[in-house]
Amino acid sequence: MPDTRLADIQLINFRSYRSLLWHCEPGLNIIYGPNGVGKTNLLEAIAYLSFARSFRQQQDRFLVTWEESFFQISGCCLYNQEKIKVDINIIYRDGHKELTINGQTNRLIDLLGIFPVIYFGPDDLLLLKGAPVLRRQFLDREISTLDRIYCRNLQLYRRLLLQRNRLLHAVKDERAKLQELEPWTLQLINIGTAIIQQRHAFINSLATLAADIYKKMGGREDLALVYRPNVGSMDEWMAKFKSGREREIQAGLSLWGPHRDDFSFSIGNRDARHFASQGQQRAAVLALKIAETMVFFEVLGKKPALLMDDVFSELDLRRREALLELLFSAGQSFITTTELSNLPSVLLDGAAIWQLNSDGRLILEQK
């Protein structure tokens, strides 16, 4: 099956990079340098070519270099044994993003699936320990990459939710009648149910794979991923809307729906957030991410690019071995580290090794 790889990336006014043109290598690219030189910023820019959003959940205006008014990220992707070229160009200015693909203006949704990436980083533990909004963002970003219909449903749901919340405020202030809520409620339920079903399917596809991977990493107890929708069936959702109508009006918010969903990790039938050790938590999240690479490959028919931001230093031997196994079977990969000695020596053989200097220049030391 054909893989997609990044041939080069150009940055203008993105984070610490006022200007960068990097011709990266197929296979494994290792970028090393001290903290603060822009290693994570570079991975962030590569990931931006996949989803037109930052994996750091930053607003785009914070990605612009200080005292500049815009940023631009351009990338050339090759696939089908490098016979087909796709040029991606994204410009952000004054709160708006413009996307062109092969010189033609496109919607941002058209970017999804062209250059899929999966990011591994120091903050991954927040996926287990952090707020539910982080897990919802994970679901929405990853499923959207796999299925543009999901992304369209999500965009429509958010518009419906905004309009319904405005209407709830208007009903509370007696500027609208209660009956006006019903058509918005029905639309919200219809679209929201489709979102819930796709989230269920995605978590289920990850769960079995992640459980097996966790075991291979030495986990003694069973790992389970459990999707926790805010509502169950359409009938239950409608019943909650009817019984909780006054609560919603007083709050001015829609209190039920996938915008309040969550999923959880359990290890040995206990909530991993509260009862697992930090080592178990790291292993659980790592198993999830590795499982995700398998699902991407199965659905998209191509291996995602792997972005690993200084992850090896936090892992024990078995988890390092799991990552190595993944990397040796992966397509294109990008790894950052402060010191090459932090990486398993077997990774250095055959890798393209780049030194990132404090002035933002990348120097190829080994190819």
C-alpha cells in the first residue's frame, strides 16, 4: 500500500522560525539540539500540515512569530512510490486561514487524510489524567482525519449547539417562545447521535489492539478503553431534554449531547486515572497511540508519519522496545531529543540525523 511522505517543509513567521526551508529524508529523521531551539515547534508545523491546527491546542494567533502579522506553512508530500506530488500551502492572517492544494484554493476539510500524522509527546499523559475536553479533542481530531463525514457532522453539530444555546438564553429572557426550541433539539439529536456512533466505533477499534499491546509491554492486568457518552439512545436523549428543560433554560446551555462525552482507561477493572501507577498510565497511553497507528493504516491504506517529541527518556525497557518495533515497521518518522545518547543506539544506524542550532538551522550530520 502506498505511503505518504513529507519531502520538504517551508515555514515563514511560525513560532521561533522566521524563515526555514527543510528538505527532510524518507524513513527516520532524528532532530537533536538543546532545549529552546525549536524542536517541538518543528514537529508542530509538520502536524499542522495534517489537520491545520496545533496539537498543543493553541489558538492560531499565538503561533505567529512575535511582531509579525501572519504565518505560512508549506509542504510537499509524495506518495505512490513518490510518483505523485501534493503541494500544501496554509496561510494564517487576521484570524483567517487559507488553504491551497496543488495551487487550487480548498476548504480546510479537504486537507484531512492527505498527510496523516500521529504525535507522541511528553504531555500525552494528559490524555488519561487531564480534563474530558482533551479526550474529546483527541477523538474529534483523529476521527476527522479518518472520515470527513464525521468532520462535517461535527461542524454542523457545533453550529446547531451554538444556535440552540442562544435560543435558550432568548427563552429565559422571554425574547423567544419555548416551542422554537423543538426543531433545533431534533436536529441536534439527529447529528449528535451520528457523532456518538462513530466515536463508539473508533474507541472499540482501538480497545482490542491497545489491550494486546499493553500486555506485550508487560502489563499484568487487562487494559480497557471505555467510551462514556453523555446520553445513550435517541429516546433517552429526548427524555432528558424534556425533563431537564427548565435546567437548560436557566443555565442557557444544552446540558446533554456529545459535547459532554468522555472516555476512560481502566486497568484491572479500576479507573487508571485514580488507581494506576504513573508507569501503568504511561504504558496505557502509549498502547493507545500505537493502536491508533494500526487503525490509521487499516482505514486510510497508508502509514501515518510518526512524530515523537523526546519520548524515549521517560520509558522503561519494555516500552522502548514497543516503540522500536513500531518505528521499524513505520513509514516516515521524526524524533526529537536533546542528546543522541538518550536514544537506543539501534535507532541511529540508517537514520538521517539533523542538528538543530540555536539560529534555527538544520545541519545534516548523517544520512
